[in-house]
Amino acid sequence: MRTPKKRRLYLVLACGLCFSAAVGLSLAAFSTSLTYFLSPRQVVAKAPAVGQSFRLGGVVEAGSVLTTLAGETPTTHFAVTDGRAAVNVTYTGVLPDLFREGQGVVAIGSMGPGGSFVADEVLAKHGAAYMPKDVEQSLKQAGKWDPKFGPPPDASSWNTMTVKAGS
Amino acid sequence: MIDPWPFINGAYGVSVLFLAVAGWLSFARLRRARRRLAQAEKL
Amino acid sequence: MNEDVLPGVGRLKTGGWLHYLANPARFLRVATPALPWLAAVSLLLCVVGIVWGYAIAPADWEQGDAARIMYVHVPAAWVAMAGYAALAVVSLLSIVWRHPLADIAAEEIGPVGAGFTAVCLVSGSLWGKPMWGAYWVWDARLTSVLILFFLYLGHVALIRAFDNKAHGYRAAAILALAGAVNLPIIVFSVQWWNTLHQGNTISISGGSKIYITMLYPLLISTLGFYLAFITMVVARVSAAIYERKTASALLAVAER
């Protein structure tokens, strides 16, 4: 039986389906511009022109940070890596508090003439793991996780670890 | 090192202010609506 | 069948409690005694969650005290999205089943949801400055939540924009349903695209990355925010029903 209610329901469902498909397809089509930053691998592959502004994102390579003071403002050289490729970055100015080796960062700027990325702004990208400092320390000591090498394991493993140790 | 506390206080301040004001306004409107209905039914 | 007769009055067999509550008088019978309890419990949970998060929960290993903003930002974000989902559901009930209460609910959910979205945006911005180094970036997560805010504002304006109330309800319901595609975009934006915003800490499919002493205050304040949202919406819907009753009572007096 085709009641007006059923007809309206199917109409809404059909419209919703078409609209979602349209939005999904446009998102897929514009997916590159929706990406906030390029990874070093993408930068190496695309080789953006010197002076063309873009955002570079990745992890600060361990052992690559070198800071020099010229008067008041520090200049920092570091490499941003995604594990496969690395891009050298130069930034003059005060870095965010969370900046450290192994930290995710997004640098905004452009490629300089020397093949190194000149950043106008450096943003720190922090992880999605929340735990007190002492839990992080004990995880490190137990060899379960080092923040330098990516995100921590599932919380159930460290929550139960300490709960079991305590009980 | 940026002191995070002004930002924390700001975020909590905005949240508490919103919850308090929005909650208060909702119940004030409910009381007013009940009072007006009682008046209208008396007519 | 005459559609202008109050639907949902015991005539619909399917649909359960949503249809049951779609009758304004029945809604008031359930909501009026429940409201003081809803208000008390949500107030208690909000106070406990906020105080716990602000002063008692441990500082984060990476972000220090700034991570405390999580205990208001994350619940506000979840409520903002759940509120929009509720808006979409009542819009569907309005378009398909023409429940009169669904229109009232849509009208009252909008401003409350917009408020929670604003709290989410402001607290997130105040979190971004000390941690990321910027109040605002145009990444997919932040942009999609800003779009959610504008969808709410658009709905609030549209539903009140017509002289003929029914036209406003229809137009706003279509906007709410169309805007619902934004919800999965918000949730999955951090997985589909590179964003400055971190990934999801808690996912429905398991695999959370938060320590229990920080999870408890987060869950309590989330529950508190949800109940606060429900309390405000129920109070406002009740008030709207009374206002309509008052208007029709005064009209009856004028016609006498």
C-alpha cells in the first residue's frame, strides 16, 4: 500500500542517497585541496616551484635539529620526515612549546633556492594519546613505547598493565 | 614557554558561562510560559 | 486520510517511543515530572566533570595542563554533533510523518546545538594557540565543524524566516537533512585527510588512547553535557508547547 507517508519516506531516502553521493564524489575529487599539508614524499614527488607557498607536514627527524642564535631571534634547521623521504627546513623565530625531535609538525612556507624549505610559520601537531607523565615514563622504561617512534599501543594494554600491577 | 592557564581558564569560563546562561534562559522561558498560560486560562 | 489531523495520537502502530512522545500533551505528561530530575542530575554531573577535569585530573605527558581543555572541548563537540543528528531525526519525522512536536523540537534544538558548537569552536581555538601555535587553521576537521556551526545558524534563521510557519518547518527540515552529510565528514575528516587536528582518541570500534584517570572525568563531563543539552531542549520544547496553548487560548477568548 502506497500511503503518502511511505511515498515521502522513499522520496527523502532517494534525495538523501543522491545528495550523499554528490557530496562524496566532490570530496573525493577535491581530496588533494582538502589535505592540510603535503608529506615529504609528496613534496619530493611533486617538486613544488621555488617560492610557491604550501604546507609541509611530518615528523621532526631525530638528531636533525640545529639552532643558531643571530642576535635575539633563533634560527632553527631541522628535517621533516615521513619515514621514506625527508625535507630540510629552515625557520627563523620562536618555535611552539611542543616542538621536539619525533614531534609531528606542520611548516608553512615555500621551497628556498637552496633546495631547503623556508618556513614562515611552524605549527606543532600533537598526538591523540592522553596519559599522565609517570605512565609515559613507565611505558618507556618497560620498552613498550617511545614517543619518538610513533603513537602508543592501544590504551587497554597500558591501563590493564598498571591496574594489574596495582592489584 | 607559554603559560597555558589563561587559555584553560578562558575555555572553562566560556563553557561554564554558556551552560549557566543557556540553562537559566531555558528555565526562565518555561516559567514565563507556564505563568502566561495560567493567566490566559483564567480569562 | 486527512493528514492535518494530529498524527501520532495512538493511531500509529510502528515507531515506538518517538511516535508515542509525538503527542504534545503526552510529551508534557512525561517531561514535566522528569525535568527537575534531568536538571539536577545534569547540573551535578557537569559540576563534577568540570571540577575534576579542571583541578583534579592529572596533567598530560605531552601537553601538560593545556590538555585539561579536553574535558569541555570534547563533550561540547560530541553534543554538537549528536544535537545535529537529533535535528536531522526530528526533521525526518517532520517531513515524513508530519509530527507537530517534531517541528517544535527542530525549532528548539537549533539554538542550543549552535551554542554547544560555539563552545566547541572557542575552547578548541583556545587549545590550539598554546599547543599548535595558532588559534585557527583551515584544516578539514576545523573547517567541517565551522560548517556545522553555520548549518545550525542557517537552520535557526530559516525556521523563523517565513510568515507561514509550515513553510519554515519544511524548508528548515530539508536543510537539516541535507546538512547531516556533514556529520560523517566531521568524524572521519581526521582519517581521510592530513589534518593538524589530532586523530580520534576514542573510537566506537575500540582502541582508545586515553589513561583511565583521564577517561573518567571525560566520560562524566560528557554525560553531564549530554544531559544538559537534553534538559535545555526539553525545557524549551515544553515552554514552546505552553506558548502555543496560550496563543490558542487567547484566540478562543478573542473569538468568543
